[in-house]
Amino acid sequence: MTHLALMSRCSPADPLAMGGRRGVRACAIAAVAVIGIGSIAAGAQASGRSSTRHPSHNITAKPSYNEACARYRSNSTGCITKALAAIDRARAMEHVRPMILPDNFATLSYAEQTFVVTNLERVDRGLAPFRGITARLNRTATQAAVAQVDPAPAYSAIGQFVLLDYQSNWTSNFGPLAGDYGWMYDDGYGSYNVDCPTRSASGCWGHRDIILTTYDKPDLISGVGSNKRGGLLSIAQLFVAGEGQHPKLTYSWRQALRHGADGHS
């Protein structure tokens, strides 16, 4: 199977400007054809810093969830059980507690599931959660998922909410839990992260860094889009920090908590 993987990085110092593929300064893009079976991943990084250390090596998913999750069965009991077990095994190596999904996880949209899972990766390491996902950022992310690229907002505000910083990830995998595993635990040298051609390359664990970035900005919102293609699910996620009156949320972290996410009742 042939996969195309892209990664781009941006470092804006000012609020996002109109125009351009990223809506900010020009970014260098590297592309390479990857031969093999696995996921495709791409990331776009703005300012910010990751709060945790990288794993010393890629962690093989055990149990393997590929067969259980393939052919768009990511909401099946078998897929969720195996993917979650693999994530929890990898988390235990970092002394992070098991991931607790909301009780309605299987009924959520792919966008909502991805938002919940990446937020759980953050809060279980002591980082602030993103408040929720918004319609406009979701549309931007969906367009990127269709195009199989990392999303970039070509606008500087959503209503009265000013976008001050953003980062983004993209993957093509068996579903949100599988995508999270690739971003968080299989993103180093020897993975499908093309920005990690050597063990010392700065792009190694770049997708993980994006998820676990700390922000100085007061308000965090997100957008997620997906697209089914070739038996895999293309997923793109935007992580945005800004200020001002935040736009209406199509799904919120509070909703996830009300359904037991992270052990809340």
C-alpha cells in the first residue's frame, strides 16, 4: 500500500493574517511517498511548547487493533476495547492513568470522538482542555481531511474571537482512537512521521508535541473534520488559542464530562 505523508511547521508571532495556504508566514512543506501498511500523519505547528518528554521509542500497539477497527468498524465494541487497551498500555509506560471515555463514545461523530480523545491525552497529563469544537473550524478541518493535508485557517477571527495561535494535525488511520495512537505513541523514528527521518530529527514526535502544547492564551477551541477514503478515515484537527467572546460550540468538553469522560459523573 502506498501512502503520502506531509508535515509542515509554522511559527507565527502575530495574529493570523488573511490569505495564504496557512494564513500566516510561509511554511516549508516536505512530501514523500511511504511504502508499507500503516497510517498517514501530518502536522502543522505554530508557537508553543510541549509539556512532556517523548517516549524513548515507538511503542508497538498491543493488543493490535488493526483487524478489529478496519473497514470502518471503529465504533465496534471490539475496536474500541482493543484500541483503548493499546493506548492504556502505552500510557502505563509513562505512568499516566488509563483513558476513560464518555459512556456515549460510540454514538459520537468522528469529530467529537477525536476532540474527546486528544483532550483526554491533555488533561490526564495536567494540561488545560480545549473548550470545544466550532462549526467554522470544523469546516476548515473537513476541507483539509478531504484534501488529506493539515488544516490551516485563512481567517484571523471568528466573530469576536481573535485567533492568536494555532497548530494542526492530520492522519489517515482506522478511526479516532487509532489516529490518536499514531500521533501519541508511534510518531518517532521508524514511524510514518516523514519529519523524523533520523533519530535526532527535530520533527520526531511532532504530532504528539502539537497535542500536548501548553498555551499562554486564555481560551482554547478546536475544530475537527474527517473523510472516508480507501478504507481509512482521514482526520484533521485544529488546535486554536485566542481571546474574546468564543464562538458557539457544536460540542463541548462539558458535554463529554457529563457523560463520564475522565471519570466524571
